Amino acid sequence: MVYGLARRQLRPKVPLRPGEGDKRRLTSLEGLSALSLDALSSVAYGPEAIVVVLIVAGTGALTATLPITLAITFLLATLVISYGQVIAVHPDGGGAYAVARKDLGPRFSLLAAAALVVDYVLTVAVSLAAGADALASAFPAFGRDKLLVCLLGLALLTVVNLWGVAESARVLMLPTLVFVVAILGVIVVGLFRSHPVAVVGTYQPVHVEQALGVLLILKAFSSGCSALTGVEAIANAVPSFRTPRVRRAQITELMLGALLGIMLIGLAVLIHRDHVVPRGDVTVLAQLTAGAYGDGWPYYVTNLAVALVLLLAANTSFGGLPVLMSLLARDHRLPHLFGLRAERPVYRYGVVALALLAALLLLASDADTFRLIPLFAIGVFTGFTLSQTGLVRHWAGERPPGWRRRAAINGTGAVLTSVAGVILLATKFLEGAWVVVIAVPLMMLLFARIQRYYADVGAELQLGRVPEPPDRRTGSLVIVPVGEVSRLTRLAVGTALALGDEVVAVAVHADPRKSAALQRAWDDWNPGVRLDIIDSPRHSLVQPIVDYVQRAVDENAADGGRQIAVLIPEVEPRHRRYEILQNQRGLLLATVLRARTDVVVCLVPFRLTV
């Protein structure tokens, strides 16, 4: 018996991702705070997107804000009910990519993947731009450097996610609660007041450019549909909920729909009643906040809460897109490196790719929220339509009891979202939506081409087939490049003797005196290995060794083909900061040998203690 030792349990080398452990799963309230920030925070820019479009027809056109918002809320209710069914059918995660891959086939799954990539990248860009607007509404000094503020926020999110700090639902509950209470307070207090308490921002003259017509209403509707982004996030993360997962996820989806609908309608009523028009240096939401609370500390707290929640909403993409890219890599539709996880539970290549794409978008749009929104919603509605269409296909194939009613619900959702997507594309095409029309097919082509490449590689490697017996070699030759007699040379030669039947050391020198000195030192050491010294008048190191190895390959090919390996010793300092001080010729030689020959190339590290 062993005393004094606690029982040890094996732990995985790679930590679990958030939600993978039983104790880390979400309740409904925690799921609402962790998964709905993208959707709830859209009230910061969705209603304003409607106002910005309608104001070109004069202040009288703002009366259409409420009817348009009611139409958007009806679409929201349809989506919530439809995604409740997605949750039930796909309890392992019902994202548009998974649904399309299972129920619609490869081509539609490629379309879903491309649309989701657009959605995730634009979620980051739009959320950061809208967050900077909210911050500038409270502190106007930030408005002059809005792009810089967005890029700094993006850098912060990237560093945090590369470090691997897991998102905690309990931590997110406080800012989510403050945000929801603040927005609901703006609505309730604003409705009880007969007129706005304070007016913020600078006056901007209204120039009537066109009459209020069907086309303008459709354009305002399509802009306001940006408020529906993020509704699908809960269906994508059903495995993160506690048992019963499906029921909890469905309750969370209903809670999200109810909260978002109430906030959208309440803000639209205030805009309609108070004739709120865009003003300089502030957002429409900031104007409504000042109208309800005044310009005191509640005004600043609300704007800061909005900016913080938008920052956290941008962070949801850093949890979603790298995972999607890992799934695409597993399906051989993206490079396999996107499926690699670090010691911390982070897909770092996906995080870096998302950060770079979002930075490019922010730079191209100058962090203008309303230049990004036309790009934003098209990818979102494509995913909506594919999810609902996939469910209709599922019900038609499975035909469980009541399948017609369920198919009708999802079919209605598919029709409404496809119509909204077409309206959005038609009305926003010249405002930037054409970029998505080009980007999505290009991404689909990229995914398909990568998949075809991996299929060709698998065929050439005969993956899944039993290969022929290996060739029997008649021995092996190990070539060791050396510079002088040292502990490094001793390590390399000793390793080569353990690996090969015949070992040859090779040195390259331009000075005959150094060559003679090396030969004398080698003879004195006498390791039992032949030393070949190559004269290099041009002081070239890599090419003479490559030529030597190639001659050895040609000679051995005539003798039956011995296995030839090149063993290259490399010095590794204890601290990474000293790596730049070391000679990198070994890595260069290894790269050239791999490119020009078929020999086995091995690197032997000699680890320094300094």
C-alpha cells in the first residue's frame, strides 16, 4: 500500500472547450446572456437603419417606421418558431451548414458555409462600428478616431481569443442585464414622458430627395432586417445547454424573440411619436436615451452598456467562425491547419483569419456602420432560408406525425426569408451588396477546389486501401553536414550511427588551411566515420552539399537504391529571443533538400542551457 499519495486522474492534454464539460453547460438564462448578444445588440443599429433610409423623403416619412418595424417583428416571430423546430431536429447543433449538408446536399452546404463566413466576419465589423458610434455619442472625442477605436477593439478581441480565455455565461449576465434593463427603461420612461427631456447631437438639415413610395419602404424594410441577425445562434449551440437541452434551448429562443420584439417595437413607437431624425455626432438610440433619461449619468451608463454589449457581440464570432472553419477543414473544404487546436482550446488560425478579414472590411468601409449593413444582412438571410428549406426537406422525407404542419411553418419561414433576401439584394445591390454576390460564389469555388485537391491527394496516397508490401532496401546511408569538431558534431554523428548502416560526414570550406585543420582534428577525434571535405571557392555552403547528396542518390540508384538520409544538427537556444542570433543555414539546407531531392531530411536539435 502506498501512503500519502492522492488518487490521480488522467486529464486530457487539450482542455475542453466551453460547454464540453457537464458542469459547464448553460441554463436558459445563461444561454440568453451568452448566445443572444448578437441579436439583442442589433437594436443599436437596426431601427436607425430604417430612419436613415426614410429621412430622404422628409420627416413625414418617419411615420412608416412603426409599420415597417411591425413587419420585421412578424418575420422575427416566424423565425423564432422555425428555429424552435430546428433545435428539435438537430439537437447536436442546427447551424445552416449542418442542416444544408444533411438535407440539401453538397452544393447548398457550400452556399451555407460561404454565407456563414460572410455573416461572422460582418458581425465583427458591424458590431465594432456600431459600438464605436455608441461610445462617440457619450464621448464625442472618440468620434474623430472611430476607425482607430474599432481597430483597437478588434486587436483586443484577437489577443484575448488567441490567449484562449473562455467566454463565461455568468460573466456575460451582468452586462446583458444592464443593457436590457437600460433599453427597456428608455422605452418605458420615454413613453411616460410627454416630450423628450433633453436633445443631444448637432442639427442636420433634412433634404427631401424623393417621395415616400413602395421602393423606399422596401429599402427601409431591408435595412431594418439587420436587426434579425443572431437569431440562429441558439440553434447552433444546443449542445451547450443542460439537460433537457432541446427544451432549454427552445425556451431561450422564445425569450430572445420576445425581448428583441419588445425592444424593436418600443423604440419604433418612440421614433414615430417624437419624430426622431438623424443628428450629427450621436446615434438615434442615444437620442432616445437622452429623451428618456436626460443627459446625466444614466445617459452615459446606457451608452457605455451599449458599446460594451456590441463589443461582446463581436466576440461571439470569434467563438463561432473558427469552429465552423474547423468543420470545413474536417470536411476537406478548407486547409487542414484550420482544424488544429492549440494547447488552450483555441483554433488560432481561424481567429487570425477572422481578425484579418474584419480589419480589411473596417478599413475599406472606414468603419461606417451603414455602409456595412447592406453586406451584413444578405449572408444572414441566405443562412435563414437554407435552414428553413432544409427542415422542409427533412419533414417531407421523414414524415413523422404532424409533419405537414411543421413543414408549413418552416416553409413559411423559408418563403419570407427568401423574399426578404431578394428585396435586400435588389434594393442594396448598388450600395455594396454586389460585393457579397461576388464573394459568396468565389468562396464556394474555393471550398470546392480545396475539396477536389484533397480528394486527388487521397487517391494518389491510396487512403483507405491496403498498400503493397514495402520495398526491401539493402542498407542505408546517412550524410551528416558538419562545420568543425564539437559537441554538436558528436551528437549528430552519434545519432547517425544509431540510425544508419553507413555514415559519411561532409564539410564545405573555402580556405585550404581550415580544411587541413578540420581534417587533422577529425583524425585526432577518430569517430570511425569518413569525412569528405568539399572545396567551395565561392564561399557557398548549401549548393555544394545539395550537389553532393544528389550524386550520392544517383550512385545508389545504380546499386539497387539504398535509403539515403541527411541528418542536419541545429542549435536551439533556451530562450526564443535568442533564436535570431543562431545560424539558420541548417533550416535553409533542409528546405532546399526537400525541394530538390527525395532523400529523408532529419533535424537533430542541440538544446543550449543559455
